[in-house]
Amino acid sequence: MTTPAIPEGVKRCSTGKFALWLAVVGAVLLWGVYAMFLVWYKGLNQTGMNDAYGFALWIWADLTVIALGGGAFFSGFLTYIIGKKELKSIINYAVIIGFICYSSALLILALDIGQPLRGWFIFWHANVHSMLTEVAFCLSVYFAVLTIEFLPIVLENPKLDRIPFLHHLSHNLHEVMAVFAATGVFLSFFHQGSLGGVAGVLYGRPFAFREGLLIWPWTFFLFTWSAAAVGPCFTVLITRITEKVTGKKLVKQATFRLLAKISGWMLLTYMIAKIIDTWYWAAVTAPAKGFTLMDFYTNNPVYGIWILIAELVICGLLPAVILVTRKGRENNLLLMTGVILAVIGVCINRWVMVLQVMAAPLLPFQDWYMYMPTWQEIATTILPIAYGIILIMLAYRYLPVFPQEKELNSGS
Amino acid sequence: MTKQEQHTRTKRYGMVIDLDRCTGCGACMVACYAENNVPFKKNESDKMLSLNWIRVFKVDNGKPFPDTEICYIPKPCMQCDGRHMEGHSPCVSVCPAVATDYDYPTGIVSQIYTRCFGCRYCMAACPYHARKFNWWDPSWPAEMEKYLNPDVSVRMRGVVEKCSFCYHRYQKARDKAYLEGRDEIYEHEYQPACVEACPTGAMTFGDLLNPEHEVYKLSRSKKAFRLLEKLHTNPKVYYLSSKSWVRRKADNYLEGQSPGQQNNARKTETASH
């Protein structure tokens, strides 16, 4: 008798239905792949970037997926280091989401550089003063760690698990997973921070520049903090979407609430720090360079003060308050509103720290710079989403991702 | 020992541009294109996609006719000394692959095209938009290829380039001085192409630390200022203007602030260096 490829005791849709959906998402993926090859073949003239917008949609996407992928390191930290055993039911999925986010980030980086074949120069000719160097090193090593964390989940596929060597390898990897989780936490603190530092050290760009501690601008700490706060929200969001799509309960409600509670407190403390940082920047840092707060939010068609209010209040303080209150977490609608707003908040933060930095004029005789991405940029930004959906489809179908699934759906 | 010999070691090559003299003719741009093998496209209407190592900006005082006044501001790379004047210019410290470097003997910020992998972090860091990206493969009309300067390498698609103060001219002048048994090069021996081409003599170039060089005196003039001084990038390109409205166009001022206050602050900074 042959071993089924689908994990024991769970129900999955028919192969035909699965293949159909795979083809639909695969078509989107191919569109992105076509755009990707156009960019590699013809160069970055395929984008809407220009000499004012050296950083644009891709760098935003990079920063955003890494922040959202922060759920992997922070959930790992809570599960293996702090000992929150309840989170073991969601840690596999957090790792897979993290793996998708980080592999996407590396792919986008490979697209974004003008000379992709020289990408290795960042390691070979490393400039220790550059935040981007630190990002490249930590990102690559952490991706390796995520791959190691993902490997035992893959090896639990029934067909692979039958092979004695792989079975024992998987078992032993599980045994030492705390070591990798700790390594991941250490690396993540640095590269999440360095990504914040990328903008914060730009002392020629008053919109981005922040003072800080020793060599690290305040954005270094704020980026790590926000990724730790919002990463788990993204894990909750994707898990809930997976539940909706599959029509199954995959994780206990209590686990969602615990993760949301921790996220809420992280978000609330982050928002307090972020508001203090914004106030100091507006009152001291920017005026010292000749700018008032409103100089950055007027005389242009896009970046009004609304974006600051949206980031700090609507998608910052509001979700934080929802998630720290018991009533907010126990009401499903409120919980999901809080989670979605928090995710949008971190997306806005990364957007302004990349795009608005480029847009704001510096010399009084220059105007705001506006930017419109091309379809190639949009397609290659959607490409990781299609890739992520396919990987999730495959993982959900063939791997025992959710240990509570059997128990939660035994009645159906 | 002559004053010239006292300044043999560290130089700070810089430029002073007299905006009262600049007519905006663009000869500096043309000379730069020819000298540095800067490619161009058929359609150069989008200036943010144009490769130019020096670009002339037209600014006005914002008043209606007949009170309108116009000023032209040529803007090359500012060759910033960076905060604390230690060579950590905005672009140099961020480049992850050391593809741009601060040359301590001359103070010139270099760009190593074969090492640049096109991440464009330096462009994001530069407040002057002095850095240009090769969005396309470089090309010239066939007959023009014969006139490319053999002393300057052409750049490939996907890398950043910028004004080098015609560093290859410095290398040539240094070689000549060596062959003639001199440690020093004379002021006239090393002049960038834009400075030589300026028909009104609005541009002056030399060692900002050498009292015998013209730029030494000009950069210390009451009319001298730099672009965006409040950012503390410490550029080595100075401008001269007798008009206060032009001075106000060079930096950002809060209500009640004036360019004069800033000039005093900068003088203290330069003197302490």
C-alpha cells in the first residue's frame, strides 16, 4: 500500500480543484516572472524610477515584507525563549510565512540592483559603515536560519517521513530548534534595525534623519519594535484568511487572542516611542536643518498631514487600544479590525520612510518629486504574493502545518 | 619653504562659482559631456533621467515684471567633506560595497564604476541629486564614438556615476609634475573641463587650503555661501552672489532666520578645521 502525500487524519480538496486554483495563481505568477525577465534583460529603465527616486516601490515592498515576516522571529522568541507553549500551534505557520516574506525580499533585492550579477560585491567589498551591508549579511544568514526552521516541517510530509534518515533528521532538528530560534531572534533584531537605520542615517535627508544612540539612529530601534509588534498580527491575519478559504478551524481562538494581546502591548509601547520620536524630530531635528513639520506635508498632491494621522492614530494607537483590551480581543470583528489596521500602519510607515523621503524637496528652488510605478514594477511586486499563495497552498495540502487541525475539526 | 610647499600633503580641491557672472549659457555642461564621455539620449526632456554631471538651474526672485530677477546656478557634485569634516560624506558612508570613496589627499569623492552594483543608496543619501544612474546602456552617434576621451572610462548600464572634478586631469598633472621632478602641481595645471569652458570666468577651481590659490580667497569672501549648509554636509563647492534673494534660495530658513546668521556659523566651523 502506498503512503498518501496528504497528512493523516485531515481532509483536503480534490486534486482537480487544487490544480485549478494552482493554475489561476500560477498565471499571475507567470505574469510577474515575465516582468522580472524584462527587468533583468532590459534593465531598470523598465521601471518608473528616476534619479530622484533611486528607491521606490520595490524597496518599500522589501521593507514591508520583512516587517510583516517579523512574526516568525518574534513568535519563535515567544515560543522557544519565553516559553509560551500555546503558540506551538501557530509557530509552523509563522515560520512558513516568514520564509515566504524573506525569500520574496531577497528576490526583490535581486531585481532592484542595477547590476544583479555583481550582487555578491556587498559581501566581498563590504563597507562596515553602511547599514545596507548589515542588512545584507543579517538578511542572508537569517534566511538560512528560516530555511533550517522550515526544513523539519517539510520533512514531516508522510512520504518523506517514511525515509528513516529524513525522519531522524527531522526529529533531531526539532530537538535543536530552540537554538535556531534564538539565532533568528538575534539576527532579526539587527537586520530589522538596520533596515530602519537605512533611512535614519541619511543626514542629508531631513525627513528621514534621526538622532540616536551611538551609531544607531532611533529608527533602528523603532523598526525592530514595530516588526515585533506587527509581525504576529500578520501571522494572525494570514492564518484567519487561510481558515476562511479552507473553511476549517486551524488554530484555537485562545492562541489568536494571546498573540493579539502580546502584539497589542508591543504596538502600544511602540506607538508611545514613535510619537515621542516624531515630536522630537518635528520640534528639534528638522528645524535645526531649516524645516518645519508642515514643510513635509504641504505643497504636493499626495503627502498631506493625513498620512501622519493615518500612521500614528488610525493605524497605530487605535489598533493598539483594540488589541490591549479584553473586549477588543474577544470580539472577532474588533480583533480582526485591530490586526488589519496594525498591518496597514506598518505598511504606511515603511512607505513614508522610503517614498516620502525621496519625494520631499530639499533645495528651495526644487519642487516635490512624484513617482508612478510601471506595470513591470507592479507585476514584480505582485509576483511574491502569488509565490506566497502557491507555497502556502502546497504547505497546507502536503505538510502537517497546524497540529490542532485534527482536533478542532473532528466534529465535521 | 614657500607657501606652496607647506601645502604639499592634504588638499581640499574645491570650486567657487560666481553667480553674478554666470549667464546660464551651459558651456560647462557641454564641456563636461565631452570631457567625461557622458552619454545622452535622443529625448532628454525628462531631466530626472538625464545623465549630467553638472546641471545649470534657473531660479527667479518670484516677483512679477518689471521686478523679476533671474539667476543661474550650475550644480556639479559638491564633493562633501561630511559631518565633522572627516570624509564621511552622505554618499560615501552609505555605499555597501565601497564603490564610492573619499580621497583624503585631494578631498575628492570618487566613484568606482566596476565595483558599483547599482543599489542607488548613494543617490538616496545625496541631498543635491548630484548622482546619476545609468538607466540605459550608454550610446553615442557612430561618428561621435571617435571623439570619446580615452582618459575616462565609459560606464555600463546599471551603475551610478557623478562629477569627479575631472580627476583624470589631476592624475595627468601629477604625472607631469613627477616627470619634471616636482612634488607639487601648479594651480593652472589641474582645472576641470567646466571651469576651462566657462566664457565669463564665473568658475574658479583650486585648493581651498592653499592661500596662493584663488579659491582660498574667494571661498572666504563675504559673498560666499554653499548649498544646504544646515545639513552639515560641508560641500567644497562655494557660490558667490551679491543678491540676498539668491542666498535665500541656497538653503531652508525658518521664520525670522536669515542667511547672514548661517554664514557666521559656517565660518566658525571652517576656521576650527
